[in-house]
Amino acid sequence: MTCCGRSTSSESAWAFLPLMIAKGKDHAILASKNRFIAKRFFDLRRITSSLLLLCLFPALSCNRVRLGDARMHYVRGEYHAAVGMYRTLYRQTPREERALRGVIAFEMAENYRHLNQSAHAATAYGNAIRFGYPDPVALLRQAQMLHREGEYTQAAALYHDYLSHAPEDETAIAGLLGVEHSLQGLRQSEGCTARYQVSRMDLFNSSRSDFSPFLMPGDELLYFTSSRESIPGEERSSVTGTKYHDIFFSAKDSQEAWRQPKRVESPLNTHCDEGVATVTNDGGLMFYSFTPAGSGEERLTGIFFSRRVNGVWSSGNPLAIRSDDSLSLFAHPAISGSGELLFFVSDMPGGYGGTDIWLAHLNHRQEVVSLENAGAVINTHGNEMFPVLQNDTTLYFSSDGHPGRGGLDLFRAIKSSSSKRWRLEQLPVPLNSPADDFGITLEQGGGKGFFSSNRDDARGYDHIWSFVRVDRKIRLEGFVVDPGDHLIAAAVIDVVGSDGSLHRVATDREGVYHFVAEEGVDYLFLAQAEGYLNRKQSLPAMRVCNDTLIYLDFEMTPYNRPVILEHIFYDFDRAVLRPESEEELGNLITLMQEHPEIRVQLSSHTDRHGSDSYNHALSLRRASSVADFLVAGGVDPERLACVGYGSSTPKQVDRRTAAQYPFLQEGLFLTDSCIRQLSTTQQEIADQLNRRTEFLVMPPSLISP
């Protein structure tokens, strides 16, 4: 049988020849948005199984050249050129040829994925599944693309479907954790103010990709990478269809405003790909990623360095990292301020999978003295990229291997000064999004800076965004009062934070103090006022969604003035404490434990009913029962004295009591003659107020025996 004038079987085999030749070639150059990363992208054995070959041969003859060309571009990593061919092939292939349409849709989706056009990729993977693509990896890929689009619920269902086929796949497990954490975070953040405000930095951006900003010390000069149309020449990358990347810069003017970016005009920029630059603190040495133009394995990315001589960057020189390894990529340098430590990205042997972050120790001649992997806390089975060194102990980077919100997520690793181990944390929304977020740089102080993201760009192009931290204020205010609710002016409150901070505030004439707390810090408050015992209160570390106001009042215990023990109850005509009294007496035990230097006189009072002798004896027994409870709670009996006053000392109405019972005037003594003037109900209340137990804090020399 012939088609288009040629043998079907021979032409079908020819259509698969590029795949068979390329079998074992597992690098796609510049796979992730042409950010100088070569990634393993395609297991050719999935396509060249005998079953698929038998199924597809009859259908390929008329499309033989176009499919072969598309796949050759695909294998070379020339995704921009390949994706258009796959689109044409998909449209031309009859719907009845379900197996072929499924294969073409999957391969087209792979190209969209590497171009970071996740919405198009998700649709194409869905078509591959719909047309019966036989490999469950399509489920994983569609889940990843929906994850990048923020469609977390749909992505979770697809991750589950894929894990039913491959339950131990680390990529899918991390992806499922990422969408579950993202859904939980969305629920928790409802109604919350974002911790950071982000804005697209249009001054730096073009209609193409602009990414990996790098701020020089002083925050006056910024370098970044761009593929904008203003780059000289007409040569374009077959991977992205844009011009090859160059290094650009922007500087601030005398008004501290950023100027229009300019291309670095020096031999540093060539007709090849340059970018992801990092500079030593003295501004004299730059490291950057370099990828030759063209196609093939010879395009593996390396790290170059350049010196600034008389204000001009010199031609780049390759940094020899491993002379015995010509098949690995080296990219994304991040140099320490001294130029002695260089973090970078590589897929060389000895890593954890994908691309890892490594550390090279350099000598003064920019020679690698030693290499070490950044370790399992940072690196995963996936890809860790774009390291940024804030200082010797703080490393920012991006990863698609750690559970995240989709695509590349930004992380911060802080090394302990004692254990030398990294502690990892994911940066919050909106610094992270479902899209790729990477290449962060911070101004001095760390509260603001710039980062890269392809969010809100369906073409997959990256852009530079600015960010500024929005500090959510935790404001504390409160009164300092005595037991009668009288405000205490000029009371001093010392505040000690778990972060080592120490503050002192004082109450104003209204007895009010104010303090602003930091998130995540525990605080201890110590209130002091002349004539009063010091009082302590604590505030545990807090995480808040919005500005928050907390009230924290202090009731100070005075010397030489009686304090009523509220909620002390006895059965009628008895001196046995009722269980409801235990909480209030527990507070008194705590007070005496906090102040082991004080002694306390306990006194009890009755109402006006009954004989004086009987009331005196009853009140003494009641005071003694309070003392027994305190001793049982660990208070030394030598610190206690008991007095029974019977009805001889009526209560004087204080501010708090007057506020609670408006028929009583502040300062009034509840004597028998006073109470008789009240109504029957009011008399019962006044009698109850007189039936009270008090404690009096006194210096040891004044305590009654």
C-alpha cells in the first residue's frame, strides 16, 4: 500500500527515526523559560513501545515529515519551533485516529510545559487523556499544570488518580501536599491582609522576559536579565523564539528614583545567552550563566566570570568547576560578598535528583578549591534553582520539589550558628503564587526588594515585580488600677521580648499605657508602682491576619491597704470554705509565691446581724480556714496572720462597687444606720458586701501576731 507516492511501512519507520536516534539523549537545553537550565524532559521509551508503533504506523504516512521535524525540534529543546508544528499536526489528524491524536496532544503539551504556558499545556494533556494516551504520566503532568494555574481542587483529584498507578512517586506526593497546603492556606487567609504588597515593576519590564534582579550593596544599582527586542541583532532562540538574553542594569538618580534600564555595553554581552548575574560587594567581579547559541549538547550552560576594569566589564571567562564533567550544566551563580563562596545550580552526579544547589569554595584566583552539596534540607528529587545569598547564613532559592503553590516557589533557608544546619521556610503569599516565582533580591533591611514571576502572563514570559512588607501591628493598651479600680498614674511597665528586646513604658495621667508588639515574639510584662507589689503578665507569640488591638490590664496589690478576696463563700453560719472559693484563693497563693518577701494578714468580717461576740468568733474561724487553705497550697504559715473583726468594721464603698450598685455612693460606709435607709432588697446587698474576707500585705515588722 502506498500513500503520497511512498511505502507506508518505510515512511512510518522514517517518521520515528529521529526518536530512535535520540534514544538515550535525555537533556533538553534551556528547558525552563530559557533560564539557562537543561532539564530531563522526555522518556523516549514511552513513545517507542512496540504497541504504539504498531498502532500508529498506518496513520503516519501523510504526516511523516512534519511529525519527524516536530520531534527533532522537541528533542533538541527547540520548543517554540516545535509547538507550532504539533498544533498543525493535531488539527490535521482525523478524530478517528484516537491513538495518534493522543500521542500528538501529549507531545504538544510537553512543549507548552517547557515554555511555561501552563494553561495551554493543561488543555493539551487533557486532550491526550481524552484520546486514551496510555501512560499515566499524563495525569501527573495535567495535575502539575492545573497546580500552576491555581486550580487546586482539580489538581488534587488528578494527583490522587496518578498515585493510584504510582503510589511512591515523590513528585506526585510533593505535588499533592502542595495543593492541600495551598487550599488550607487559602481558607486560613480569608479576611486577612497580605503580609506583602507586590507590584509589577513596569519600568524594568519589556514585552519579553525580564528576570533575576540583583541589587548591589547600597541599593543604588540593579542588574537583571532580559530578552527584550532592543537587544542588537536579529538572531533568535529556537527554544523560546525570543532574542538571546543579555545582562541589563538600572541605577538610581539623585532623587532616588530608578532610571530606564540599559544594556551592559561591554564584551560581557555577546550574541549568546548571558544572564542571572551576581556581583561581589566591591563591584569588581561578576559571575553569570552563559549558554552558547545554536542547538545540541554543546549548548550546555556554564558559569562565567568577568572583571570590572576602568568602569567596563571584561569579556567573560569560564569558571572551571569540575574538569572531569563535560555532560553537566552549571548555572545560576550566587557569590558571597567576599567572593569566597559561590552557590550554584547543577545536575552533576552526586545530587538528590533534577537540579541541585551546590556550594563551591573559591580562592583569590577564582579557582574552585572544594565542592559540596547544599544538602537534603534544601535539595529534593525535583529542581532547586536560582540561589540568592543574602549573607553567609541566609539563602533564598526556588524549588518545584518541595510542596508549594505551583511551579517554582520561593524558599528561605537559614543556617543555625550553633548546629550549622539549615532551617527551611516557604515565603508567604503573594510572594509565592501558582505560577513560577524566583530570583529574589532584597534591599538592606530586608523589608522590600524585587523578584521574578511569570504570573499573569499567558505566554510564559517572566517579569520583575517589586515587593514591600506590610507590618501588621499588634497594639497593646490597658489600665493600671488598684483593687478599687482607681487608676494609677506614672506606673512603669518593663517589657522583655523573647527576641532579646527590652522596652519600658509608663501610664499617663489616666492610668493608661500603650505598647506595640512584634509578631512571633513572646513577651513578659512587669508592672511597678510606688506602694504596690509588682505584677507580672505574659503575652504568648502571636500571628495575626490584620492590625490587632489587645487589652492587657494590671490590678496592683497595695501595701498597708486591705484587699477584698472576691468570691470567697461559706455555708450559712459556718466557717468551712465552699469549693467555689478555691480559684480566688489560688490566685492569692500565686501572688505569695511571686513575692516570697511579703507577709499577709487575713481578716474576715460579718454583717450587722447577731451578737458582737458571736460574730467576732465566727469571723476569726473563717479567716483561719482561709489560712489553712493557703498553707495546704504551700504557703509558709509563718507568713500568715488571722484576724476576726465581726461586724465592727463596715465596708467603705469604692469606685468598683459604686459602679456595680448605683444606689451606693463612692466613699459611703455601710454602717447599720446607713443600711436601714435602704430598701429591703438593697439592704440584703449591703449586708452581703459587709460579709467579706480581706488580705492585707504588710512589712513583717507591722504584721499582727
